[in-house]
Amino acid sequence: VQALSVWTEDRVRHYGLFQNEKGYSLDPGGVRCKTIVKLIKHFYDFTLPRCDVKLTALINIFIWT
């Protein structure tokens, strides 16, 4: 299982990464992007699922396959 952990204003939020032939998503019914990096970049412009926060800084990104 792949996950994305995000520090928001008050806590760390953990999101499971959903993958199918259309790409990656943080929400089964949400937007899908072809790569994890494109998905992360998407949330600089749009709010994260179940949260009214956008990403503002990328500290570290580790991708394991």
C-alpha cells in the first residue's frame, strides 16, 4: 500500500494512494493523475480531500515501487 503523509497547519494527515489504469488518486472518486508527482503538483492548486488546505511546500518526496 502506498501512502502520502502531509503536514497541515495543525497535524499530519495520511492519505492512501489509489491506483488503477487511469492513474493515481488520493480519493477513490477524486481526480486522477498519471504519476504520483503530477498528483502532488495538482494539490498546490486545489485543496486536499477532506481538508480545506492546499500544498504549499514540498520538503521531501520518496517514491517506492
